[in-house]
Amino acid sequence: MKIRDPSFDPSLLPLLSSSRTPPLRPPELQLWSKGVPVGKQQKASDGNNRRALGDIGNLVNAHARSAAEGKPQLPQISRPLSRSFGAQLLRNAQAAAEAAAVANNVQKHVKADDVGAAKGVTKPKTKAAATVKPKQETVVVEISPDTAAAFSGKKARSSKKKMHTYSSVLTARSKVACGISGKPAEIVPDIDAPDVGDQLAVVDYVEDIYRFYKLSENSFRPNDYMGSEVEINAKMRSILADWLIEVHHKFELMPETLYLTMYKVEINAKMRSILADWLIEVHHKFELMPETLYLTMYIIDRYLSLEVVVRRELQLVGMTSMLIACKYEEIWAPEVTDFICISDKAYTREQILAKEKGILDKLEWNLTVATPYVFLVRFLKAALSDKEMEYMVFFFADLGLMHYSMMIPYSSSMVAAASVYAARCTLNKTPLWTETLRRHTGFSEPELKECGKLLVELHSTAVDSKLRAVYKKYASPQRGSMALHPPATKLFEGLQSAEQLPASS
């Protein structure tokens, strides 16, 4: 007959029996009384940690049966159980069962109150059980003296005022003096975005094309052919004239021949301006394209820089140069007879064709060059110009085209950019020079002031000049009467005085 402990719960037997070192139980006391050593029994349990003759199904379904019968369920654990720990698990399970029973009673009372209210029966209200929230434990963190010292030092450093170095102060003052600081960065718009769908605009290659123009504009630039001529003094001319008179008398020539021979053969800047003024009138009469005029003047300057030309053939050179430019640029070019008529039959057809061949041979048939017109089209697009701005820019460009002092010393891109700058100054555009123009022209505002000032001076003297072809052309209402605008001489004087003030101070 087995001795059972009245305080021992049989339901704890499966849990207690799975312990690695089980405590002494009443059956073990029997084994002790029979003389079986406990150590051997413990070694046997250590070698095989499982209960003999155990039913796995009973263990699997034990929790399900206990839940169905309303018994408290013990949590599944995987640690060794002692008697005290098993008793603690039992107490926790019983407390959870009591809490579940209280919750069920509260739900039953609530349902009964709802049914009574529906039937019109009022029941005395019961006080809800007050739930006591557990107090949160205050955690006290001990800080070592080293940590406290480091934290106080960091706080002291953060509250310290930031000091500026001497170099940073000088840099800031220099930026303020140059007008760099305080100005927001100007956004440069994409001027080719509206022409993405236009195949003739070649948006994918336009930047590369103008970069090539900038690099190659100096390769075929005309030289200073006015200053390269040999200076002839009065004594040399007298000796030459005496010998020519003797030759004229010996050959019994006509008096006109001697007069034409003694006529000055050198070409000066004034003669070039007279020729340019006449060609502008011819260009306007034939209603030619603007690029034809600029290519004509390039051919003239390039040929004169390579070949010595007498004065009586200067008009022939100009007329033939325009004929070549028309064949290159125009769809319907004027014929040779048209130029003979426009020159009042000063030259024959054979002379014009012979000069045409001579000019092309000297230029090596190279007519694809970067004239000012090529850059004017691009720079006007960068300036986001309207029709008024366009007429004013071409007015300044045509003025520069007439004068030798503008076309030879300065490059084509410089003349085009200065024409845009002078036009913006005349029309009081603000700002006078934008970041978009600086990027696409490659010139800053200080670099354009000298050339722009010369164009404004030409505008101021165009009214009283005898060569009025450009002034009459742009004073007409068809071109917005741009020549009638007052010149921006005062604006340039103000800019020049503003530059001199910092220098003097």
C-alpha cells in the first residue's frame, strides 16, 4: 500500500517527474525503506530523462482537457522544476483563473442589466471593482564622477560663443566689397528648350557648333592691312612723278592717263567706309538676307589683307564680293548684269568674272566662316529679345560693320556681344548683362564696356555723318525707328566714373 501525501496535487506529477534532479517523494521513501540507494535511482534518471511507461497522448491532450473542465492551465516551460517553483506556478495559475471568473461574472451582470432595461425592470447598480494600477518603480541611475565631469564640460563648450578667425573675416569683407555676398544665384534658363522639336535648330549639336565657331573665328580673321602699307613721303612721290611725266611724254599718251597714274593708290579707312555705305544701300535695294551683307564685308577685308588693290578697283572688289556672297547665301542671287547696272556700267562683265575668280583663289574658296551675324543670332536668343531689341542690336552691328576701327581690332563674337550690350544700355534694360548672356557669349560686362562705348559713340555721330545709309535704314518705321533713340552716352559716362571712384579712393 502506497503512502500519499494529502497536500500533494497529482496534476503536478507530470511536471515534477520531468525534472533533472527531482526532490524526494513518498515513493522514493519506500525505496529508501526497502534498501535501494537513492543515488542509483538518480543516475538512472540522469541517463534517460523521460518518464517510464508514459503516454504521449495523455500529455498532449492534458491541457485541452483541463481547459474544457475549467481547470487552470499551467504554462509550458523548459526549465527544471523544484518544489517551490512548482508551487509558485500553481499560485499564478489559480490567480489567473480567479481573474477570469471575475471577468465572466461582470459580463453576466452586464448582460442581465441590458435585458432588464429592455423589459423595464431596474436593478440596483453595483459598484464596479476598482482596478488598482501598479505603481511604476522609479529607476535611479547613478552617474560616476568622471561621466558628470565630461557632461558638464560638453555643456560648457556648447554655451561658449563661436569665435571668427581673422582669415574668415577678411574673406567676408572681400566678398562684400566685390558685391558677391548676399546675391542669390541666378538661374540660367535653357534657351534651346522651345526648339527641341525643330530639326533645323539642331539642339543636340548647337553648343558644339558655337564652341567650334569661337575657336575658329581667329583662324581666318583679316589682318590690319591699313597699317601694313609702306609709307611714301613727299620727296619719293616727287621723284616718281618726274619720271612718269617723261614716260608719258615719250609714249605720247593721253592727258587722262597721266592723271590716273598720279592718283593715290593706297586705300585708307575712309575709302572703306564709303564702300561699305554704298554696299549697304545696294543690299537694301536688292532686299538680300542679312547674312549676305556680313559675308560681303568679310570677303572684302580678307581679300584686301592678302592682295594690294588700287583705288580705282576698290568698287569692283566690293561689288564682286557681294556677288560671291549672294551665290553662297541667297536662294535667288542677283545676276552679273544687275551689278553692272547698279554700278552705272563702271565695269564690264569680263572684269567682274575675272575679279571673282581672283578673289576665290586668294581666299582658297573658303567661305564658311564665323561672321558677326552667326553670333548675333545666338546672342539675341540668349538675351530673350523682342522685335525692338532685335532691331536695335542689328543697328549697332551695322554701324560697326561700316568702320574699320571696329571690325579689324575686335573679333566677330566681341562685336556681336558688344552690340547686344550697347542695345540693352540704350533701351535701359535691367540688368545690363545677365548670367545667361555671360554663359553663352563667353564675355563678362567689364570686357564689353570698351567696345560697347565705341558703338554708342558711333550712334551719337550717325546723325551728322555724311554716310547715312545705316541711319536712314533704321530710322524708318519698318525697323522701329531705332536710330532715333537717344544714345546712351551718359550711361557709359556714369559707369566710367563709378569705376574711377574706387580706384581713386
